[in-house]
Amino acid sequence: MRFVVPSNQAKEPDMQVTMTINGESVTKECEPRTLLVHFIRDIVGLRGTHWGCDTSNCGTCVLWVDGEPVKSCTILAAMADGREVRTVEGLEQNGQLDPIQEGFRECHGLQCGFCTPGMMMTGRWILDNNPNPSEEEIREGISGQLCRCTGYHNIVKSIQWAAEHPAENEVKA
């Protein structure tokens, strides 16, 4: 999406933003007002992160900045300059799906798929911080995100499945 500036207003000059996305350094030009979600999707071209509301209500745009989940529609790309960003594309490692991705497949944690990237990123963060969460802890962890298909039951089951099937390089607590 390209932002259109009314002809009676001067366009702000572009700025250069550099960040590490999924382990790779990326430097791109963007307008100072570009939201991180638009930078990731439209400028960098990683379409896994979805954009749903621009108000932080839905959580479809969750990704990680410096290891913490962030609703990327609420911060500017410039605020991520010099930082580490991980998107849903960064979950897969060396051709192997992350257990959270496997869990969503095994337990039908996606229906329309719109909330799935944000739910996966939040689910991965939950498991990284609590390898054996209770159902209540999972529900609390995803409470800031909306599934419009009412797939919460299967999303919770997917995260539980991932907790029970850690990747070979993960340590189960």
C-alpha cells in the first residue's frame, strides 16, 4: 500500500531505516509515518504478517521486536530502526516448521487463517517464556488478539500440542 499525500501538502522526505528481520539486515527507504506492519509487508515484501485494524484491537499484525511481541500497526518503522524483528516467516528454521506451526496444522488452529500469523507469534512467545503453560495461561496470553472464526479452542489446543512436541533443539521444562 502506498500512502497518497493530498496535492496541497508537501510530501515528507523519505528516511532510511535499517533493522534485522529474521536474522538478515535490511535497509530500506520509507516515509517517516510508515507503520512497521506496512514496512514489513509493502516495502520489505514479507506478507506473512497480516494487517487488520490499525488500532491494536485485532492482533493479526503481531511480530517480535527485540524478542517481545508487538502489534506492528501501533509503531512506526522508524521506531524499529537498529532493532531485531522476527516475523512469522522467521519461525521456520533450516527447512523445519516450528512446533507452533506444526501444532496449528495438527490441531486445526487456523480456520480462515487471518489471525494465524499473530497467534503463532504470540504462541511461540508464550512457550519460550513458559514451556508448559496451562490452558488458562494460554488463553490469557492470546487475550489481546481476535479470532473472528471463533477458533480459540483449536488455537489453544495447537499451542498445547506445540508445548508437548518441542523441537529437537528446544529444552522442555
